[in-house]
Amino acid sequence: MKKNMGSIDRILRVIVAIVFAVLYFTGTVTGTWGIVLLVVGVVFLLTSLVSTCPLYLPFGIKTHKSKD
């Protein structure tokens, strides 16, 4: 897959994932909403690690500056 996420996008996703994890593990958000936040945080973390967001593909969004 081609990269479609820039560094700022990736950093923001990691920060949001950390915030979601802290909210869940401190018990601030519990139940279904807590699990949803945790899953979204994991997805954000994984997509930032591979620099590709599958939801960007159908819309043609790219925050990565390519050399093409």
C-alpha cells in the first residue's frame, strides 16, 4: 500500500490513541463507549504505524507529501 498519511497526521493519531487508552484504563470512560474508544485508539495507532489510512483511499485524501 502506498503511504497516504503525513507526519503531522500520524503524530496526532498517536496522541489521540494515547488519550483514548488513558481514558479507558483510568476508568474515566467505561462500558461500551470505553471499548469503542479503545478499539478506535488501536486502529489509529496501527494506521499511524503503517502510514496508510484505508478510509482515505476511496476519497483520494493524502496528507503525505509524495516525491512524484
